[in-house]
Amino acid sequence: MSVEQTLVLIKPDGLKKSLTGNILTRLSETRLEIAGARIVRVTRELAEEHYVALKDQPFFQGLIAYIMGELHERRKVMALVYHGEDAIKKVREICGATNPEEADPLTIRGGYGRITTSGIYENAIHASANLEEAEREIKLWFYPDELVYHIYSVQETELKDVKRLVWA
Ligand code: UDP
Ligand code: MG
């Protein structure tokens, strides 16, 4: 066992059904620590990059619409990084199987997921499946300074001509 980090997304159905608190409570059973958290408006670009491995699947366009919040009038997800021993497996176990009908009813997906009439698995939560996916996904959703613990190397760099919003 080693210290790992894993990306969790509370998907738009989870937010719309007001399940954030319940899902975070379930995840706290893992005794892992939260290393970062943010509410993110998911652009098409981010959605497609996140699910790039599934781009040839017949449900891909539906999945992109789902994760962007187009099916739930909630154009946002909650992104979290969980940190600790064996984090990837511990979080996946409590999420349950991808198909909410097959997921153990005591898991998050078993309790809160559903299959839409168009066949999309609305399963309330995403969790990285393995070490490689976790690293790719964490680096996609977070900058290093948004995490309080680092397990991947970081470097300091000076950015020139970077525009950002500041308080007016
Ligand atoms: N998905 C779906 N139908 C499928 C397979 C997957 O709607 O037949 C959706 C579901 O929301 C799932 C996501 O696509 O969580 C990503 O699929 P993946 O196979 O990576 O499952 P996960 O890693 O989320 O368990
Ligand atoms: Mg997956």
C-alpha cells in the first residue's frame, strides 16, 4: 500500500438531488483526507478531455451532455481530491459498480444512481479507476496550488501576460 490521490466528481445529478452532504459523509468512511475541492463549470473541452478514453463509445455524446450538466440545469460539478493510503481502491469501493442497477445498494451509486430512458448511467459520482488515470485526472482538474498535499512533482514558474479576474 502507498499514499495515493484520487479524483472524485460529484456529478450534476448528485448536485441537483442535493446529495453533496450525503456523498461526502459516505466518502468520510474511508478515513481519507480531502486535499482539494472546487466547484467547476464544466466546458465541453474539459468534459471531452476527461472522458477521452470513451470517445468511441455510442453513449459518448450523452455522457458529455450529462457531465456538463445539460440534463440537469446545473452546469457544474464538485471536484475533490482524496488523499491517503490506498485511496483509489477505497473510493471506488464505496462508489460501487458503474451500472447503478448492478451496484451494491449500500454503495453511493447503488443508493443514488439511476439509468435514464436514453440509457445513460446517472450514477452521481466519478472516481479515478487506477494510478495512471488518477494522475491524469487530478492534473486536468486542479492546479498544484489548489491542493494542500502534493504527491506529483511541482515546479515554480513565472507566467507573463496571464489574465485573471480580480475583485473590482
Ligand atoms: N456510462 C454510461 N453507459 C455505459 C458506461 C458508462 O452511461 O454503458 C457512463 C457512466 O456515467 C460512467 C461514465 O460513463 O460513470 C464513465 O464510464 P466508465 O466505464 O469509465 O465507468 P466509471 O469509471 O465511471 O465506473
Ligand atoms: Mg472510468
